[in-house]
Amino acid sequence: MSDEASPRPGAYAAVTGAGGAVGPHLAAALVERGWQVALLTRPGGEERAASRVADLTGGRAARAAVGLDLTDERTTQATFAGLAEKLGHCAMLINAAGGFAMKPAHEATASDLEHMLGRNLVSAVNATRAALPGMRERGAGFVLGVSAGAARNPAPGRTAYAAAKGAVSGYFRSLAAELAGTGVHAAVIVPMGTIDTEPNRAAMPGADFSAWIPVSSIVSAALYLASHPGVRELEVHAG
């Protein structure tokens, strides 16, 4: 792995969506590799996020768990400033926070789209803007976004979600191009299908889980991108 994937003295990795279905696995992988990890989750979910990561690592704890509303720019900036005082500079940011909702296009309102953009795009933009200045100052760092296959493959009832995830892809592609030559790199994962998580299994009990994408594949993709600065985008498929 390159320096971007390896732990650094006086630095930490931040994982948003750390209380979700995929975020804890990403955080646990970094903890196991020796990173100081800050878990960013919704207010009230700090204990659950920390406990989940500890369970996945056999008792190894993250260094911090913070509850915040990532759609609030000022709160996000203040949170990263506080983490800097406690853990040092942010050398890696994994934007795993997101949200999903279904509604036919003729019923989906501008407010529905705003909600999806907030959960998927605005949260990532705010976290990235809070972490990026320090990375650019040091000439090193990695920022990851998570899009979705829905942004590429049309499906009924997912217009707002697909639009938001398409925006995530566009943002991180553009960011990657902008950061070229700075020593900081950005990339985006595009899971091309349903991720095999407990919430998804509960929501679709009759589905063929073997056709879904294992969470471990998402983790592997994130680590691969962190260690390959020349790769800006990676599709993840089942199997």
C-alpha cells in the first residue's frame, strides 16, 4: 500500500456513516491496520457505532465517536477542528454516509430530492471541505466517496436517489481531477448492485442474497483505491 493507505503518526482517518450498515466495516478495517479512527455518525448513535467497530475488530476500539449532522456545514467544520486538537490532522476521509428512498418520479417533490441530496451529496461535500485544507497543506491525503449503480442503471421509483448518487459521482470525479498533482487524491466507489447488509436482507427477505455485493468487497475496494492514487473510480460487482 502507498502512504495514503498506511497509518501515519499524528494523523487519523475519519469515517462518516459509522453507525450505518457499511461504515462500521470500513472503520474496522482501518482500526485493524493501525489507524486512529474517528467515527462520525448521527447524534445519539455514537455508542452503537463504537460498539459495532469493537465487535468487528475483536475489541480494538476507535479513537473517537462523534454524533453530528453532516448537512450542517458549521457543525461539520467545528467537529473536524475538535478532532484535530485530539487526534492530529485528518489524512483519510471515507464518506460512507448516505440514504435511500423510493418514490415514483411523478410523486417525488423538490423536497424529496433535497433530502436525498442532503443525505448523499451535501454530507460528503461538507466533510470533504472540512478535511481537505489540511491535506492540501501537507501535500498528502485520500478522500473517498460512495456512489451507486442506480446513477447509471435506470430503475423505476429511484429518480431522486439516482440523481443524488449521480451527483456524488460527478463531484468526486471532478475533485479527483482538481487534486491531480497536489499529493492528495480522491476517488469514488460505485457498487453496481445491492450490498449484502442486514437492513437490506430485512427489507428484501425473498431476494437471492448470493447475487448481492458482499460488504467485504466494498472494504477491499476502498483500501485498493487508497493505495492506488492513479485510480479515481472503481465499480464493485457481485461475485
